[in-house]
Amino acid sequence: MINQQLLRPESIIVVGASNNIHKPGGAILRNLLNGHYAGQLYAVNPKETEVQGVKAYPTVQDVPTADLAALAIPAAACPDAVETLAEKGVKAFIILSAGFGEETHEGALLEDRIRQAVDAHDAALIGPNCIGLLNTWHHSVFSQPIPPLHPQGVDLISSSGATAVFILESAVSKGLQFNSVWSVGNAAQIGVEDVLAYMDEHFDPEQDSHIKLLYIESIADPDRLLLHASSLIRKGCRIAAIKAGSSESGSRAASSHTGAIASSDSAVEALFRKAGIVRCFSREELTTVGCVFTLPELRGRNFAIVTHAGGPGVMLTDALSKGGLNVPKLEGPLADELKAQLYPGAAVGNPIDILATGTPEHLRLCLEYCEERFDNIDAMMAIFGTPGLVQMFEMYNVLHERMQTCRKPIFPILPSVNTAGAEVADFLAKGHVNFADEVTLATALSRIVNAPRPAANEIELFGVDVPRIRRIIDSIQDDGYIPPYQVQALLRSAGIPVVEEFVSIKKDEILAFARRTGFPVVAKVVGPVHKSDVGGVVLNIKTEQHLRLEFDRMMQIPGATAVMVQPMLKGTELFIGAKYEEKFGHVVLCGLGGIFVEVLKDVSSGLAPLGYEEAYSMIRSLRAYKIIQGTRGQRGVNEDKFAEIIVRLSTLLRFATEIKEMDINPLLATEKHVIAVDARIRIEKNRDSDEEN
């Protein structure tokens, strides 16, 4: 629980306080003092009567009570200290010490004892194994740097203390300001979801920060994270996050660090997409996205690049294009008019290159044209460094003045942080941010622009026969992959078009079906899960004789129980799959079908249930989306039908949670139709009862 004693304590005890500022107990006391904490400070140190000018007491029994206690003592001593202080009336604790559940079973027992003590006294707990809590009221952290703090700065919530420090290092160099920094460590009581929930439930749009940056190693409660992150975004906040530990090796590293339980990368991706969180993959990306969030919101995808250095302009153009953003050509009378006012040799086609000899007035002129006269420009990027021959104060003052009044965002890219260090520092001191690397900025912008808005919490039921779905599921007795006729029945109940098919162990019945539907047909073995791997799929069978031969051969395949025959259809192969993830629910995947799923691994994910906007967003985020649209003379597929099937499948899963894994591969798609050709579904109904027994 987060309380006022944690956020705005009137008094703080530092247990393990030290005169040595290179120890956590000394560093946190120094930061509290240097941060001009206005409340009462107490120190606990058995060997000193005064620590850094603060009165010290030998034990926690002797120290006066306070709102908050920060502990920097060995892990084994923490439970006794917490119990004593809680009995005295302390209502908030920050435990910096390591050596708890992240290391050993014995440490986990110590952690449990601490949590029980704080819960019993309705107290708040940050940690253990953290750097502390930093806000505008108190600097209860032992680390450096202490960033510039401002009520409208960024809120940073981090599972890892060290990572929080490194994020701050990255952010400070860019001029990013902070409102608070939360290092939750092992999250014995308060985790990332709890902090977000508090910020959501107590959000004041006039007073609170609108930017949240997250570093997460364990998502303990995905539903809660989704609820409060999407709620904050709907209230006008912007959230970016790194989720570490999604790979197998990363999971092991995270577990050894915080006892985190990893979730699959597709589940994390789906959750972030549904919430509207911008996903990042490095500290530099995260802080760059945070800086972008501080600027006026981007209203389009068209950028003008203004620079005096051609190479960075070219690299930035490439990076923006790769991310799906545009650098439109500037031409015609307006472009000619601008070019005439620059030095000979300057280029205005976009990038606008005013040359190394360009003046501050040239920069001002270009920005004015981009803002007021070029209608096809939504934002400007200004790349200006120095080779060391001139000072850049005037150039950066022009940027400062234009950024104060410009309606369109201006992204300052000032790479000369050493050669023009004084000028960059002066620019940042005026409250601006700086993007020292143009490619990192372009990557961050593409992540922001392509992040979907929070999804609506509605289930699409139209055309889905929920009672029939439940009757089919309830009739299934055994766990495992269900037979084709039940697969077809479930898909049809969800309103998903399915190719006509026939399954039999009798050759004559198979031949009769093929005659009725007409050749060519497809034959598939029933029984083996991976049909293609055992030679169990044959396409384009044109004659009865060929079908007889394939029937006989397939019935000899180990594990074969029957043969299935279908009409041979043509179209673009698509794929939809789903997997049940513990805590997350069903993750739905889509992409190109056939062998492309495994070879290209170009799939996008969403968290069921899905709405139509989410389905379209999933489809359009695929690298192969141009194939779906139609490219190089090839016709595209019916995107509306594809999205509809994704939505219907997600609704089916919502009412058939016993489905743990399924895929439809391929879906055959044309301009008019999308139809399921092959599908498999795995059911688990008995696991819970088996575990109870």
C-alpha cells in the first residue's frame, strides 16, 4: 500500500546511517541533506552520536518514532528492525539491503517476515534490494545522479535499482527532467503495477506528471498493469516501457536478479499493444522516447530535416523511412523562393542543407518556412553541431526561440556535446531536451507513431454462437488435440469460414467426396500433429488413381487414424494462431501462412478479446503488410475479412478458455474471401482437477 508517510514523510529515520558517503547508509543521508529535506531527520548508528550533523541513536529501540524508515543494514537484521519500528508507529519503509528472495530460500523467508510485519501494521514497503524512492519531497536514494526534479517531469518506475541509475545517467545528458523515481527492487509489497495503480487512482491532470517510463523484470499481474496503464493513457498520459527477461536466457538472468518469472515475448508485446504502451528495448530508446513525449504531440508522419551537415541528414532520412515515416520532397515556387535566400550551393529538396557556413538567420528562415508555408510538413528536425571553429550560442538561441512559439514539434539534434558542450548545456538549462543521435531519435519516433491507442474493453459477439461453443467444449472428455470434425464445429460456431472437408478410414468414401466436390483436391493424414514433416500433405491431386495411391500410403504413416480430403483452393496463405499464457490469457498471433510463419517469423500479437481496431493494427504492423495489400501487380487480400476472423477467433477463445493452443494455417485469402483450410486445437480440461487430487 502506498501512503502519505511514504510520499511526503514529516520525519525520516536512516537505519545504518554513516559518515562514509560511499556506503548506502551514508549516501542516502547525504542525498536527503543535499536535497534540502524539510522534515525531521534521525540516524541510527551504534558507534556514533552524530552522523553528518544529524543526531544518532544506538538502536531502533532508542530512536524516536517517525513516518518513514530507510534501512541500510544487513538483510538478517532487517526483520527485527522493521518489527520494532512498526510497533513504534513507523508507517513506511524503504529497505535498500540485498540478500533476500533474489538470492536464497533463507533470504525469501526474511522477506516474507518483513512483508507480514508491514502488512500487519498497515505500513508501506519499498524494496528490499532497491536504491530507494526519489521525489520532489525527499531524496531517499543512495545513488547518483540526482536529476533535475520538476512536478511536470517524468515518473520513472524500475524493477532494478542499478538500471534506474543507468536510465537517469542517459536521461540527464539529454536534459530530461523527473518528478519521481521508484526503485521497487524485489517488490515484496509494492511492485510496478501498484505504483501505476496509485498514480491512476489519484491522478490530478493539473498537478501530476503526464509521462511514465517503466523498466519491468516481472509482470506479476498483467490485468492490473493493463487496466491502469490504459486508464492513465486515456487520461492524457504517455507511457513507455522496457520488459526485460522475455528470452530464455534473459529469464534466467532476471530470476537470479529479482526472482522474476518471465513471460513470453509475444504475451508482453500483446499486453503493451492493448494498453497503448510504447515498447522500448534499451535505456537509450526509453529516455529518447521520454524526451519526445515532452515535446508537442506529433500530428502526422511528414518531417523536414534542416541541417548544415549532409551526412547526418541522409542517415536520418534513411532511419525515418525505415520506420514508416516520411521525408517529403520540397519543390516548386516556395522551395525556389527559400533557396534564393540561402547561400549558393544550399539544398532545399529535403533534407534542407544550409551548408557549414549557414547563419543563424538561415536556420530561422528555414524553420519559419517549414512551420508556416510548407503544408506537407508536420514536424522539423534540426541537426546542428560544430567542427570546433565557431561557437553555437546564436544558432541554439534561434532553436530556443522557435521552439517557444512553434505549433509543430521541433526536434533538436545537437551532436557536439563535447566540442560545443557549453552551448549544449546552456540550451538544456533553458528547459529543452537534446537528441544527440539522429538514428536513435528516428527509431524512437517510429515506435511512438506506430504504437496503437488503448483498446476498448468490449467483446465482439455478433455472429458468434456462444452456447454452441460451450456445448462442444463441454462434450469433449479428453485433453489433447481434438479431431477435425470438432475443430470445424468450433470454427463454424464462431462464424469463421471453413473449407468443406471429409474424414474417413474408408477409401471409397474419400473417393466419393472427391467426385462430388470435383478435382483437384488436397489429401492430409489425420493423427500426426506435424503432417508435413511425415509426408502427410499432398496438394493438387487431379485424378482418382492418384488419390487412391495417396490414401493407401498415408494410412501406413505411423500414428495415422484416417485421411482427410478437401477441395484444392487457391489464394494467399495467411496464419492465425493462439496460445494460452499463464496470467495473461490467450495471446493471438497473425501473419503470412504456410512455411513463412516459421521461416520469416513475421507475426504480430494481440491479447484476447480483440476489437476490430486492434485486429487492423496487428495486420498493418506486419513487415509483410504490403503483400496483404497487393504489390508488384499481385492482387491483395480481403483485409476486412482477415480482421473479422482474428476478432471472431479471439471471442471464441474468451468463451473456451480450455483451449490452450491452436492455429489456423493456412487461411487462404483472395480479394473476396478468406477461408480456413487447416486448423488444430489443443484442449486442457483436466489438469486443475488432477493437481487438486
